[in-house]
Amino acid sequence: MTCSIHKVTVKASTGTGWDALQKQLDTAHEEVRSLATLSGRNGVLITRHRQGAYTVAVSPEVPYGMTYEREEPALPQGMAVLPH
């Protein structure tokens, strides 16, 4: 059996206020939640990668009907994330 994971990346533009970012997150959550509901097995995981950068995804780690939030762990001292 294969598991198709759906995710939406939300990145705030420079100068975007909290209200605009919250609206983007709400829209992404509704989209992903509707996809999770179709499977009947997974929930939604919202991950904050850094200020203004989030991923909203269908996740088998989250119980059906639930939404979990998490903060991406900080990198060890001296490590950096390279831009894509």
C-alpha cells in the first residue's frame, strides 16, 4: 500500500503582517485537512521552520481528525540551512 503525502508550503513575503500570514495558514490548513479527510487515516501536521516559513501536510504521525503543530528543531551550533 502506498501513502501519498500532500503538503503546502507557506512563506511570508517581507513586510507581511501576522494577519496576512494567519490567513495563508488557515487557507493551507483547510486545503490539507480536506485531503486528509478523504483518506480517513491521517491528520494534519503544521511545522514552523523559521519565522514566516511553515509546512502544512497530511501526516500519518497525526491521528485522523487531529491537527498537530510543531517547531522544527534548531540546528546544532555551527550548522546552517542552505537556500534552495
